[in-house]
Amino acid sequence: MALKTDTMILNMGPQHPSTHGVLRLELEIEGELIRNVTPHIGYLHRCFEKHAEAMTYPQIVPYTDRMDYLASMGNNFGYAIAVEKLLGIKVPERVEYIRVIMAELQRIASHLVALGTNGLDIGAFTPFLYLFRDREKILSLFEMTCGARLLYNYIWVGGLSHDIHPDFPRLTKEFINYFRPTITELNNLLTFNKIFIERTANIGILPVDTAINYGVSGPSLRGSGIAFDLRRDDPYSIYDRFDFDIAVGKGIAGTVGDCWDRYYVRVLEMEQSLRIIEQAIDRIPEGDVQSAIPKRIKPPKGTAYARVENPRGELGYFIISNGGVTPFRVKVRGPSFVNLEVLGELCKGHLVADVIAILGSIDIVLGEVDR
Amino acid sequence: MYQFLYNLTGNVIIAGTITAAVPLTVLLLYALFAIWLERKVSAHMQDRLGPMRTGWHGWLQTIADMIKMIQKEDITASDVDKKLFNIAPVLVFTGSFAAFAAIPFSSRLLGSEVEVGIFYILAISSLVVAGILMAGWSSNNKYSLLGAMRSVAQIISYEIPTALVVLSMVMLSGTLSLDKISQMQTAYFWNWNILGGPAFTWTKLLLFPFMIVGFIIIYISTLAEVNRTPFDIPEAESELVAGYFTEYAGMKWGIFMLAEYANMLAVSAVVATLFFGGYQSPFGYLGNTLGLAWLVPFEQGFWFLAKGIIFVFVQMWLRWTLPRLRVDQLMTVCWKYLIPYALVNLIIIGIITLL
């Protein structure tokens, strides 16, 4: 007699500790083996793109903060570049340098959350809090600059909302000196931990062609071994003036493109961000950060597309202007949304416990997936 | 203790109840302390302070939590199997608590002087498995069921290396009674089994390395038996929400927690008794020096709890340092590494004992 067997549908989320927000995963499992994963999104949809059509250009900036709320500076940055392209204005040097420093600090802060939560999902609670302790210091720098700790509304079209505090360069250098050794500490505590490697190496391998077919970008793409980074391959702002390396996954612990590689690329990227900040912080020229802000933003008819390398990948803004004070259409290409699509491909044949390790390693922010 | 009370009162029930009440009281007080300790240990390891507001360094926090928990509504979901759902926490706690009957807290405080003490402990603590499976099944929740299945597989697997190491200790001591094993390791710490046992012969040197191996194996497998990190897979909160007790609320949930902490002490006590002299002091007794014979059992109680809590502390330390393994890796550790090593260790210790 044949035993009657059936697969079980397990709903993971929207209220689940490890789905990093309100993501619902429909897992089709056989015992603990994953047969299929269907992500269901939309629980955090806030109509950003529709709202943007009714807002004037400067009013949209705070809305961009709320997409990838762990990387608000990067969101502001991309939007500002897109509108500046429409207007055809050039911002002062001082603004460019401060923008780059802020974006790189934001990248470190965002990666700290990504690494911490990835470890947390696998059961390592303590590194998570160590990383949050370090992130706190970056948030304090931001707070000193613009008064906000999470949603900054700092990078405006044509300038910045505030100039940096006179102490900012000194404190940033102090932070760099403090933070370098803590990366080693993290590596000792979590990255090269035997159990952590066992849990992440050879899990959720993302082959190069799959990654490209799905349009994966950011650390998840570089984890598969492709050195593609917009800061170098399509330089925006003043990134072409800095010397930095692009971290790629080399499969040190397992196969190229596994969870561990995606994790380790982020660790290496923090190091490179520190390098960029070090180079930029001493070269900030004098000047006014608000001189280039137009009195009334009314771009001519036309379209503009700007893309930036956000901590999670390629963030693109496509703006259509019909000559009015509000944009006709703002389309966002969110890296989290695109990267999430590959989840089903990665999870097949793994165990339930691996799903959260994989989800943590592609590092999504639901605020951006749903917008 | 039981005999003394029986002679005093002449009543089986009264004597039995009082004998059982003492470990229960100790256990409840210990649980309050251990939960507070866990919070403080984790906090200080993570660059935090932990509870600070309720009492000195938050020592009243657990009591406040317990009062809150008792007041909470006892929620039972509509689709659960009510009978099993209600029995499960009680059964789990009974399993952990009953183990204390055969554990000697001091030379005068031993619930029941069963000759097969360690065997009884291994048997009765398996009752926990039934309780966990009941909880997982009756909750009618997929996460609970997965958690229970993992838990049962894990506990049953890890009982084998535990039993093998226990067996080697039994061969060495020649008795199954934990009280007698403790008595053998009397006087000073170099008589402890971890250092080769009480006999001062050349076998002591020979035994020493294998005792260390045995200790490491039994410590790892008891960690897995009480579901602590890196083996806390059944209740992996990031995967299965809370594992088999996802659906429980209020005091029933509290009983599960209590059972977990009781279990931690139980396995630590067994390890301490087998390898670290149980209630024996490492360097003689103050009571004997001062000529106060009544002081000795209290000192023994102190040493026993101190050793137990040191092992509990190590369990907490590991929990807040390591990530957790995956189900299949957990089984690999058990079947491919611990069991063969424990078996070889058992044979070698057997040969040395025969010499």
C-alpha cells in the first residue's frame, strides 16, 4: 500500500520575527524540505509614486526617506541627482563632498543592520547588539548634522538642508579610528565562527547567470563574483575622484555566491566605505551648501533617469516632467523589490531554517519593496 | 531526610510531602534567580545593563514578571485539543522535577535513596519528550508541530551519548546511586572523577584524559537535551516563532519556562555529581574544623548549588555567544561524532577499570 503523502503549506509572516518587516512567505514544504516559496508583498504599500504626482519637487524628498528607511541618505541622494538632471543645475563642490560622506556613512549604518539581522536570524544574538552599538555612533553623527536619526530629509535638490557642524570632521575621524578594529571583532565573533559558516556556506547559491537574469544588484550581485558597482562603473556625483576597491564574493567558505559570500561582501564594503570617507573628509572645500538651491523648482518638459548605488543595490529614479511644479510621474526602481524576486530560486531544495538565512543574506527592506 | 521525618511524624504522607517540598522550594527560588541571572548575563555580554529599576540591579524583576504572568488571561485557542493542551505543561514540568528526587543536594537531603538513581533520572526525564510532543500536537499549529518534532528527535538522539558517558562513570564507580558516587569523591578536589577518581594509583593518570573527553561529550549532549543554544532548534525564535509552546500564554507558558530552567539545573547537577564530586567540598569543611557537625550538610548544599549554577552560567554564556545549528547538522554532530567518541571512550575506560 502506498503511503499517502502531501506537502504542507506554511505561512511565514506577515507577522514573523525573521521576515524583516511585513513580508509573507508561502512555503510549500515536505517535512522540512522546501518545495516552493511564494513571496506575497504589499502589506506596507503607501502609494509613494502616486503621492509624488501631487507634490512639488522639494516636498517629495521626505517621502523618499521612507522607502528604504535604513538608507534614507542614499534615497535622498538619488532623487536629488535626478531632479538636478532635469533642471540642469550643478551643485557646489562642498555639497558634493558632504553628500558622498553622508552616503558612505549611511552605507556602513545600513550594512551593520544587514549583518546584525543576518546573524540574529541564525541565532547569534550578541553580535547584533554590538553592531547596533556602532550604528548608534553613525546615527549620532547624522543627528548632529541635521537633527534626525532615521529619516533625514537632508539632501535637497541643489543643496543640503544644513551645513555640517564644525566638529563633524573631527568626530567622523574618531569614528573611523574606533570602527576599524570593531570589524575585526565582528569577524572573530561571527564571520569566521564555525557554526555560522556551517549555516551559511553552500546555502542559497546564486549563480551569475541567474543573478543577471533576475536583475539582482548590489552586494547580492557582487556576492556572486561580479564586480559591478555604479560608483565605479557609472560614476555619479564625485565618486570618480576616490580610490576604493569593489568587494566581490570569492567563495572563501564555500561556493561563490552562497549566503556567506553575500554576507562577507558587506563586511568588506564597510572597509571600503571607510576608505572613501577618509579621503573625502580632509578635502571638503569651503563654501555655502544652499547657494545652488533654486527658489522655485519648475523643471522644463522632459525626462531624467538617475541611478545610485544604495546599500541594497541599484536605486533608480525615473522622473517625467510636463513643465509644472509637480512631476507628471516618478518611477522608482527599488533594489530590494528586484532582489526579493530571486528568493524562490534560491530556496528550492533547502530546509526551513535555510529560508531565513537566505532571506537575511539578500537583505530586503519592506519599506522599499512595497513603497 | 525521609527516614528522619518518618521517625519524627510516623506518617508516610507528611514525611513524603515535606521531602518533596524542599527540592521544589529550592527549585522555584533557583528559577527566579536563574531567570534574573540569564537577563543580567546576556545584558552584560551585549553591552547593556538589563533590568535595573525593580530593586537593586533589578533583582525583583522575575518576581514582578511572575505576578504579571499569574494575572494574565489564560488563552486557549479554539481549535486546540484541550485535554492534551492542558496536560502538556504539567507533564513537562513533572518530568524535570521528578529527576530531582534522586539527585543528592547534600548528604542529608536526598529525596529518595533509590539504588538505581542515575538510571531513574535518565528514564524519568524522557517523560519531558511526551509532554513536548503533546504540546506540539495539541496546539494545532504548524510551527508548534515542527518544533515538537525537532525537539523529540533531538532529545531522543542525544540521550544516547549521555547514557554512554553515564555508563562509563557507572563502570568506574561500580554503583548507579548518585549519592554513593558523590560519597566516593569525598575530601579534596583531586578525588573528583574529572581528575581520575578517588583511587590513588597509576590508573588515575591514565583515566584523566578520558574523563575530560567524557565530560565534554556529556556536557554537549546535555546542552542539546535541554534545548539550549547552539542546539535550541526546537524553539528557534527566528524560524519557528517559539516552537512547541507558541500557542501557550500566561502561567502555562510560565510552567514551560520553569521546566526549562529546572531542566538546566537537573542536567548540570548530574554532570556535577558524576564528574565534580557532587555536593562534596573541594577543600574540606568548615564544620569539621570548628567541630560543628550540623554545619556540614549546609555547606554541602552550598557547594552543590554553586557547582550547578556554574554549569548553568556556562550554558548561558554559550547561548549568548554562538549561533544555532540546523536540524540536520545537529543530528550529524550527534550520530557521527558524539556517539562514536562516547563509545570508544566507554570501552577505554572499561579496560582501564579492569586493569
